[in-house]
Amino acid sequence: MKKKKKKERTKVLMIVNPRSGKLRPSFSARKIAEMFSENNMEVGVFFTAPGYNADFLVKEHAKDFDIIACCGGDGTVNETITGMMEAGIHKPLGYIPAGTTNDLAHSIGIPTKPEKAAKVIIGQTARPLDIGSFDDGNFVYIASFGAFTEVSYATPQKAKNLFGRLAYFFGAMKFMPKIRSYHVRVESDTQTVEGDYVFGSVTNSTSVAGIFRFEPDKVDFADGQYEVMLIRRPKSIFTAFMILMSMLNKTYGHKNIQLFRASDIRIISEEKLDWAVDGEHKKGGNTVHIVNHPKAIDLIMKKRHP
């Protein structure tokens, strides 16, 4: 009688950012690696460090593995995907969230507890995900400028670690007196708009700037289009309140809010804009070009997620 052929072990490249917001002593890279090993996976663990970011580690080691698993915040995911895109690597990507708000994880239904996220990777159900280019870089789920953009990259890391999402609200209150508008022209493959805006975002996410959300059934992560949202400057406190309520209620129906979908977007401003790209500060020029690359990577998600 022939012996049953032993199933080959899946090789997992595990990239860990030890400086991410929620990597407490209770988190154990060893425990996650053991979970993989117990499920017929061979694991190689690499920690990021100055000069050895996730994109570098991907380019150096991904060729020797079947799956890439990154553990960190949204910035770590961005670096990992940048490495994959630049090196032309098309292997399933797993994500173990360990950041402050983990917007990408919340959007696509990945558990925020490391052990549960590891179980999703063990299930190996990969689905396509659009990736965007921001000038000469890449982004996964959001590029934004204006009011809440400052909050996302100026809120101290210690406050983020202590308070989580609430830290962004505290930050928003701090920046409210400083909110200003920018005269911007947005040219896209679907429409062109121009005006004075206090906030603008290009997203592939149900969470916007770590504060506001879209209904899950309104966002398709692999449809080749972005949700573009622009908020015109309110002329009174009452108008500002009504805009805020429209966003919190997820209706986005206020006349000062412009919301549309597009795949190729050029944003032209009278002055250079500061941006938050996947939660990280990035300086832009007077013109920024954003393009959606449909189904550029395969992200491992829950089986039941739509």
C-alpha cells in the first residue's frame, strides 16, 4: 500500500514592525509563528529597523516564500505593498494589524487581535485589492489633504497608543481653530470640479481619515474606482455642524460635500499641499496625480467577507 504523500509546507515570510502602536508585551511574534508552524507552514520572521523597512525586506526575501504576512500598522502595510509593486511580486498578502486605528483592517473585515488575524492567514482565502499610485509612490486605502489630514499625522504616537481612535478626536478639537481652505481643481476621468475646500480625500476604504465612515455596501475594494470626497468651506458654525452631522450619519448629502467615483485623478492647487497617505505625512506639489491599479494584489481575507 502506497504511503500518502505528505503535503508540502507553505512558506510564510512574516514581517514585523516592532515600533507599531499596539505591539504590547502581550503580543508575541513567536506565538504567531508557532500558530503558522502548527498548521503546516514554514515561517521566516524578519523585524523592520531603520534602513530595513518592510519594502526592503520584501524585495530581499519574498522570492523564497509562498505567502507574505506583515504585522504592524497601516504604514507597514503600505511599505510591504510598495515593495511588492516595485519588485513585481504577486503573492498572497496577509495582514496582522498592530497599529493605532487599523483602518484597512476595519474596512475589509480582518480581526484586530493578532491571533485571530493569523487564523485568517492560515485559511489562505485571497481576494483581489486595488492599489493606487500617488505620483511616484503607492497607497493602499487613503490619500487626503486639509482639515483632518493634519490630525492623522500630527497626533502624538503616545496619545494614539493610549487612546486609540479617540486621540484623533482630541487632535481634531485642537486643530479646529486652524482649519483653512485650499483652492483646488480636481480633474478626473468622470468629472471635473473646482472650489475652496477644507478637506479632500481619495479612498478605497469604509473608514475616512480615521474618523468618518462609509457604509460597507457602498465600497468595492476591487472595482477599479476610488471614492473622491471634497468638503467646501462652511460659511457659518451652523453649516459646519450640519456637514459634520451628515458625515457622522454616513449620508454625505449636504450641499457642501461633493462625493463621486473616479479611477484617474489629477489634483491641482494654487499652493503646495500636505497630504496624509495611509496615515503617514507626505508633502505634495501643486499637482498630484492619483491612479487606481485594479486588482494589483491578492489580500488574504475572511471567507465570509463580501
